[in-house]
Amino acid sequence: MKLITMKRVTIVAEALLADRLQEDVVRLGASGYTCTDADGKGSRGVRASEWEGKNIKIECVVQPDVAQRILKKLADVYFEHFAVIAYCHDVEVVRGEKYS
């Protein structure tokens, strides 16, 4: 079995951004994504109420150049104005053609 090294991009953001972020990820080259509800605590503390909204986590497995495009879009458009974080790391996948 051959493993292919790719990048997993993880985005944690305000749920109100879900549709926009999902569209961006696909438009920038991801063949798909997984989106789940998320909660936790970070530099901005814990979200104190439903009024502030929930968080989502979007994950996609992509080629390195696609990962760079996604991260650049997040930095250019979202980071300054919204509660969004992102990280990226190498993953090894089976059936790498599914992610191209």
C-alpha cells in the first residue's frame, strides 16, 4: 500500500462564516471538506452565550499549493475581522487521487 503525503488544513471559525469558508475552500482547489460543530477555549476565552454564536471546524486534505492558497485567503480576508484560526500539517493518505 502506497501512502501519499498531503496537507490537512484545519479552520476553526464563527459558524456564521460556514458557507463562505466552504465555498472558498472548494474554489481554491479542495475536492471536498468536512465541517463539524466545535467548541473550546482560546485566546479570546470561551464563548459565553448562544448570542455570540457557535464555532465550526472545517478540515480538508489538499496538495501543498492548495493549502497555501487557502491559508493566504484566510489571512487576507478573515483573520483581521473575524474569530478565525487555521493550522496545517502533513498527513499521509491512502488513495491520494481522491484528493486531487
